[in-house]
Amino acid sequence: MTDNRERCREWHSLWTECGGWAHRPALPDEELDKAGAEFVKASAEWNKARAEWDKARAEWDKAYAEFVKAYAEWVKAYAECDKARAEWDNASAEWGKAYAEWDKARAEWDNASAEWGKAYADPAVLSLHAKECPNCPWNGRTILP
């Protein structure tokens, strides 16, 4: 405790010289020892708390760095999602156009099929066929007997 006592005396004398404690009497050695021990204990507690704070801050810094990294990855993934969505929208529009064309072709085919059905059912076509192809097995519905 001598070191603490000497430290306290040194501070005490500095304060006394500058008038800081001029109105107070000098502390007895026991009180200086007690004050020094309390100072050492408080310093140790403060150092412990500071070490815990430093550890917590390091953990926070690490977590924040991971967050920043994850956020950057999320931004990248979101951009890729937007790009894929735009590509899908374009492909969907192309598919819509193709489907409309198919629908149009199907309607034309349906019309032609209806015309063919009318012509097919016409008795004049059947009799003309019977004249032109006398030995043909087609009877107007099938070629198979």
C-alpha cells in the first residue's frame, strides 16, 4: 500500500499547493491507505467493465459487419430478382403474342374445317368422286371397308 499512499500524498500535496484543499486538514495515513485501496478497487472494476464493453463492442462490430455483408447480398439478389422478373415479363408478353397468333390460326383452321365439312357432305362431291374413281373404296366417310 505504500505506492498508493505515496500516490495519494502526491496528489494531496499538489491540491494543497494549488489551494484545492487548502481549507481541509491533511488526511491521516489510515484514511489515505483506505482511499488508495478504494481507488485501486474502483480502477479494477472500471477496467473490468471497460474490457466487457470492449468485448461487447467487438461482438457488435462483427455482427454489424455480417449485417452489412448480408444486406449487400440481399441487394444483389433483389437486383437479380428484378432482372429475372423483367425477363419473365418479356417472355410472357412474347408468349401472349404467340398464343394470340395460335388462336388466330386455330380460328382460321376451324373456319376451313367447317368449309371442308360442308363440301364433304355435299352429295354432288360424292357423286363426282364415284364417277372419277369408279373402283375407289372411299364411301364418303372412310377408305376402309
